[in-house]
Amino acid sequence: MYLKSPTILEPIQGELAMEKKRSRSAKRPEVAQGQEAVGPESMTTFSVRLTEEQRDLVTRAAQLRGWTPTNLIRTATLERAAHLVNTSRITKFDFKGLASDVAQRLFEPRIVTHHLSREEMEILLHDHPDAPAVIDVPVQPLPIDTLFQLKRAARLGGSEFVNLIIEFAEGLTASQRADLPDPIDPAATDS
């Protein structure tokens, strides 16, 4: 990474110097038979040029995670590379199938068949004696504007946006899950 500003460069140079010292003084770990050694001689370095604005963005993002800019760049690069490879080939996980299912559930109109419970039947039969035991419920898709918002959010928020969706979905489905721990009762803790 090439940086022009000496005030920003000094802490990063100091950080790089410390990393070099640590790598030189660190003992090479023993490698199990059949595994490759991961040491300075088996590592590759890439050089990245950033504008001041880009550097500031990387620095700000790294600080949000409590990481160094170098760690953020390395992690983001490896994650993005894995995502690109995973979604561009057939693997044991069906990315395209899941994406298709989510898209259909969100944006394709459909009819859901609902089998009425005894209680629902009794209520319905009271007012409508000829009512069927099964009803079809039309489910309206999300509006087209939501598709454009989703596309924009995916571009601007990337995987962090997808993680937010998952976080909210986990909250919405928490009461249906058996794999979650019970909340802690403050009255049950020792004072």
C-alpha cells in the first residue's frame, strides 16, 4: 500500500516495523508430516495503491472491527475470493437454488393452501355452514420498488447487509427454535 501523507504513514510504518520484528523473532512452528509450512518464505506479497480517500475508508472500516488496515485488506480479499469461487461453481451447497427460492418467495405471487384446524372450522362453520376445510390464501409479493432497494442495499452493504437480514430473521424465528439457550433469569443468579 502506497501512502503519501506522512502523518498517516508514520503509525502504519511503525505497525509494519513491529510486524517485521515479530515475524523475524517468531519461532517457526513445527509442521506435521504432509502439511505445508506457512512462513515468510512461503508467503506472497501484493502491493495496493490507494487514494487518500480510499485509505481513510479502509482505516475507518478497520477501526470499526478493531483490526489493522492490513488485516482488513487481507481478510476482505480472502473472503471476497472465496465468495466468488464458491458462487461460480457447483459445490455441495446449492447457492443458486437457495437464491432462486428466496427470490421467488419475495417477489413471485403465489397461493398458499391452508388446512383449517378444528377450532377454525367451528368458527367458520358457525357463520358459513358450507365452508371448505381447506382455503387458498393469496400471498402478495413485495413491490418492484423493494427489488430496486434490495439491489442497492446489496451493492452498498454487501455481505454485511445480508448478515443484517439474517440477524433480524433469527430474531423473528427465535421462539420457534430449540437450539437456542434460555435467557438468564437475574433473580436466579447469586448476589
